Amino acid sequence: MTRRNNNMIANRYLATHHIGQGGMADVFLAHDTILNREVAVKILRGELSNDPVALLRFQQEAQASTALSHPNIVDIYDVGEDRGHHFIVMEYVRGTTLKNLIKRRGALLNEEAQDIMKQITSAIVEAHKRGIIHRDIKPQNILVKADGTIKVVDFGIALAQNSLQLTQKDSVMGSVHYLAPELARGEQASA
């Protein structure tokens, strides 16, 4: 009998190293052993797998993300659960976050900033057409590839039409510095 590799997810994705984390999950660079490509695997933190609200949020992120297909939105390849750990497998984007780019280089050139905004708004318009409101657009959730292509990531608190609303009355989801005005007023998120 062979010993199971603890870095193998769903007998397919071999996690190589930790590349990021968010409020609910950790992200690992992995190798898809079937399609022979690099992927990013977002894994819900262990303690949250037993929290029904966190699990439902994670599942709604997967549903919202898989409903989207756009060159400026990260592609989702697979969703599942392995040994009690829920995961989302997505396109691995080689690059940096917009936040890190600005921190490293300082203010962007006007033309570059406009190009980035056009790509972000194109992605957001597509999400809105599909009835999905991201609710956490911020530089940390914008990936920038070396060729200047932008990818919007992390639909973790997205609001999808006809989905169960998980935000308690009198509470706000999102990053305070980037919060939409209607959310700050305690109103529903809108396009």
C-alpha cells in the first residue's frame, strides 16, 4: 500500500507552495497532474469548513465565479471537497497585485491607469450582466500580468441575483477603504 501525498488535492492537484491568503481561505500554487499545467487552488480554512455560513459563502463564490467567462476575470476550472477541505481551482495568473505594483512603482502613468480601469470596468460590466456584484473591488483583488492584462479575482463576497443573502442586517461586507457609498449608507449593493 502506498502512502498518500498530503500535498495532493483530489488525486489531481499537487500543491507546491502557499502564494496567498484572504479572510476565509489560503491559496496555493499547484500542478494539475492531468492537464499538466499550473493552477491556483483556493482552500477554505479548516475551521471554517464546519461553519455553515462560511461554507455557503465559499460555495456561492464558486458558483458566481464559474458563471463568468471574460478575459479580465480569472477562470475557474474546478470546485470540490477533499478530505473535508473545500477548494476552488482557478487559473494561475503569473504577475502581481495592483496594490503591489503601485507600492513598488508609485503613481501609474495616466495612460496606464486608464488602460487598467478600462479592463476592470469591462470585467465588472460582464459580471453585472450576469447578475453578480463583486462588492470588494480593491487593488489587492486586481492581478496585473507582465503584458499589462488585468484579471479580477476573489468573488468571495459577491452578491448574486436570486442567491441567499448572508449579510446580517446592520452589518457591512467589504473593505472599508473601497466600500461603495450605498453600502456605507446601509443600503443594498447595486450595479
